[in-house]
Amino acid sequence: MRGVAYEWRGSVANDELNALHAQAFGHPPTADDWRTRDARGNGIGTALVRCAAGGARTAGCEWLHVDFDVELRSFYFDACGFTPTDPGLIAL
């Protein structure tokens, strides 16, 4: 007989969670990314940006710049307070 180990918030792979969810709710397994999905909406990213801004300010920096994909626009502008600027870029 195989032993059972209980662990609070232990390491588990996405495919294991997808299989468990599928079995529990009676649907075929999906390819959800549970780690990304569980962390969103908890303010972790916003707090990280706030920490970076505070550290940069303390170090005497005058500007904090961010590059991001279009789908993250709301996060950086609305949640973190960045303002739009006109960038320039040369692909090398």
C-alpha cells in the first residue's frame, strides 16, 4: 500500500492539478496554468512595482520605465500608476 503525505501548499505540477480538477468536476483535463491563475488579483505585482519605485526613488533615480505587452496596459497604467509616453526603438 502506498503512503499518503499531507502538505500545506506543497509543490504540485499543473498536469496533476488539471487531472484532479477534471476528475472532481467531471470534465476532460485542460491545460490551465494554475500557478499563474492562483497568484493573480492578490496585489503581488502592484506591490512589487511599488517596492521598485520606492527603491529607485531612495537611490536618487528620477524616472522608472516599464516595457510591457499590450494586454498588460491596464495593469501598468491603472493599477500601478504609470503614464503613457512616446517611445522610440531601433531593432538591432
